[in-house]
Amino acid sequence: MKAPLLARWQAFSPRDQRVLSVLAGVIGLLAFISLAVTPALNTLRDSDNRRGQIAQQQAHMLALQAQAQALQTRTVLSRDEALRQLQSITPNKYMQLQAQGARVSVQLKAMPAADLALWLAQARQQAQTLPTEAHLTRNAASTTATTTTSPLVWDGSLVLSLPNRGAAP
């Protein structure tokens, strides 16, 4: 197979051989550029998007670090202090609290979802309590309402755990 190609090559004039050699060199250079340089250019093109994603991740990690440092420096409430704090933030028109040792049972009646979310965040932050059980159902009034102005409301019960430091006997 090599002999016929060599014979064909020698049949060309020296000028045609130079033109074909230059053409083969240009094609080889273009193939090299497409295989070697294009991925690098794609990486360079995507670097701005990637840099933005990394900046968002870094900001999130710094926020988590600040939150962890704040949690490490706060003083842990005693059980009684936590219970008093929990009672002070509890809206009596929707909830009833009942303390049982290191746990607090909370009965909900027609509590709007937004108020419940806010109360749970406050209970975690201010009273240092954590929910351990939740048995919630949508209130019948909120499931039958067809207007968008009616807020979603919940009935049910929650069990929260109080901090253990300094618990009364």
C-alpha cells in the first residue's frame, strides 16, 4: 500500500508537492488546535460562571461558620429558664403548653402556618428547645377554603425537648 502512494507522490511536480505538504501541515495544525486548545478555551469561557458559583459557596460557608461560632459562644439555658422563655413567646390563642420533665407537649388549634414556622424558629433560638415529635393535620377550615386569601392553618401536637443543664429535681 505504501509503494502506490509513494509512486503517486513522485508523479506530482515539485511545486504540487510543496503545496500539498503545506496543506497537510495546515490541516494538521488545525486538528492540533481543535484537539488541544479548544478544551482550554472552553474552560476559560466557563471560568466566570464557576467563579460565581464558588463565591456563593464561600459566602454560604462563611455564614454557616458565623452561625456555628455564635452557637458556641451562647450560654445554655437551664430547663426552667428555657420553659419561662418558651411560655413568653407562645401565643395562647393558638397553643397550650404542658411541661413534663425535660419535654414540653404543645397542643395546636387552628394555628396559621406562617405563625407556626416563626414560633418554631423562636423556640429554637430563644428558648433553646428542639422539636422531637410532630403530629400535625391541616385544619378543616383551611382545606375547604377555595380563596387564596385564606391562610393554611394546622391542628395537632408537638413535643419539644428542653435543655438539660440545671434541671430542677
